[in-house]
Amino acid sequence: MSEDLHLFDQHIDRTRSNSIKWKKYQGRDILPMWVADSDFKVPDAISGALHRHVDHGIFGYGSAPASLTELIVERMAERYHWHIKPEWIVYLPGLVSGLNLAVRACTDSHEGVITPAPIYPKFVTAAKFAQRPLTLSPVKLQHERWLTDLEATEVPDDSKLMLFCNPLNPGGTVHTRSELNTLHRFAKKHDLIVCSDEVHCDLILDEEAHHIPFASLDEDAAQRSITLIAPSKTFNIAGLGAAMAIIPSFELRRRFNRVRAGIVPDMNVLAYTAAEAAYRDCQPWLTQQLNYLRQHRDRLMKEINAMPGLKLHPIEATYLAWIDASELPVENPHAFFEAAGVGFSPGADFGHPGFIRMNFACTTDTLTLAIDRMRHAIESIG
């Protein structure tokens, strides 16, 4: 382990920190490797900025700092070659609220939503909560990559919105320009707005892959887009509630804000502080984290694929392994591994009960213990 990665190997006891991830199995010898937050301490720059804000001692109403908006504009241009305007940014207290707002802003009660499947469960519930017709577009394995099969998707005439996920959760696919162009043609053909969840865009593990925002393809793509981003997964600040919707279309942005008004609050002042510190000062930390996660990804590819009944395809992005356990001779893979002391996200939550989703943003010691428990559990079968 190289010296610059030692900080990610620090074990921090989260069992007494009101962590949803760790409280789930409180009092039980089960490693929590489910919900998508990491076990890594945030960069010192974020902690320092928060300490300075707390030391000030007043937490009244606030608004988005112009300096944060400038950082986001610069970040999109420098990292993703996407030139956005400050007024396109709508700040939100979480990305999931953005999904729900997009459904309500882009569709009337009889109009439908399309989403890939399997997919992060909040995509499905966003349509269901709004009581909108939902069409599932099948995600299939193509040349070792999980891709949405748009050609196999039957689109009802009243469909108005496509909820998309890039990088894909689960599966970790980083969509190429060609694949995004295919999505764009699909959206134009059916006159769909595309709400693209790009929260994992900074967590690219495949060094040959590059994140491309859907909205950056051309002007038409921009005008039919809502892009959701956040520093939450990248810098492990999900609990602070910091997210942004980037909406180039004035009319679409107006509809989005009208639905939001009086219901969804602004980001809190500490979230603004943390987000600004993350985007301004924490790129070196992110680079180190990516190197650490790549080591874990590489190890999992080797270890999981050596276990009878399990298959893991290449992970291009995220710290989430989408493991095919359909050949394992057990009725419920999630329950089987939970009984062995490893708590994954059940594939059933994503629409595929034969799979499990594993969060490998943990210490190497935790990963080693999880792999050992999985291996011993499989060896015990029969």
C-alpha cells in the first residue's frame, strides 16, 4: 500500500455516529456493505471549512454563495468540457428530491416515465409516488458492459420523461459518446425530456473511460435535459444534503422551480460550506481515493470471479459492485450472505433478485473480511 493511500485504511468507528449504514446491523456481526456512502473520513479541507463555520456560532438563513456557483461552472468546463451558465444551476437538499421534482415538472398525471431496469430504486419510486405510468427499459449485458436496450423498449405515446443514470447504478457503466448519441436520438424520436442522474461522475475507475454529460452533446440535448450532480458520493458528505440540478432550458427550469416552491427547501448553510470546500480544495484527496478504489475493484474482480456461482463484470465507475449470484444454489443470495455476516443491498430492490450490490468503499481490512466470509459461506454449501 503506497504511503499516500494510508488515510483510507484508517478504521473509524461509525457504530455510534447515527450512521444508517452501520445502525442497520447494530449488535450483530454483519459487515454493512449496502447503502452508498463510504467509510472514508472526509478531506481535511472540508472538515476545516465546517469547523470555521461552526465556530462562527450563527446558523441563520443562507443562500448559494456566488463563489460556489463559479466553482461548479469552472468544474463542468474543465473536467467535462461542458460550458454552463450560472443561472442554469438549481440547488437542492439532495439528489433524490431532484428525481421526484423532475417527474412532477415534466409530466402531467396521465403522462409516462421511462427508466432503465435494473436501476437505483428511487427512480422507480419517483414515478410511483407521483402516480405516473412507468415503462421499464431493459438493461442488458453487451460485451461485458451493462447498457440500456433502447431498441427493445416499447414507448407509450404519452411518455414524456426518461430518467437516465450515467454512470449507471447498478453496473458502473460509463456511457460513451456514441451510446449517449443513441439515447439522444431516442429522446428526439419520442420527444422526451432526459433527466440524467450523474452523481457518480467523479468516481471513474476505468482510466480509459471519460464521463460525458448528456446535456453537453449539443443544443437540442441541452434544451431537453435536467442534469443532477452532487459532491455527496465523491467526498462522502451525503448526510449534509448538497445537490444541484443543471437545467439549460428556461421554460423547463421555470416548471421545475414552480413544482419545488414551498415544498422542497434550500440547501442548509453547512452544506454550501462543505460543497464549496470539496470542489475548491479536494482534488488531490479525490485522486488518492480513486487509486484506492481501483485497487479494491481489481481485487474484487479476481476474488469474486473465482467463487463458484458468482460473476462480476468490469466496473467502470462507482464503488458499487453489481454481483450476479443467480448461479449460486441458494434461494435468496442476499439472505444467504447476510447469514454469513455480510450485508449487501438485495438485487430485488433493483429489480433483479438474483443479484447483490456490494459497496467496496471501505478499508482494505473490511474488504478482506467480507471476501473471506463470502468464500467460506460458498464453501459450506452442499
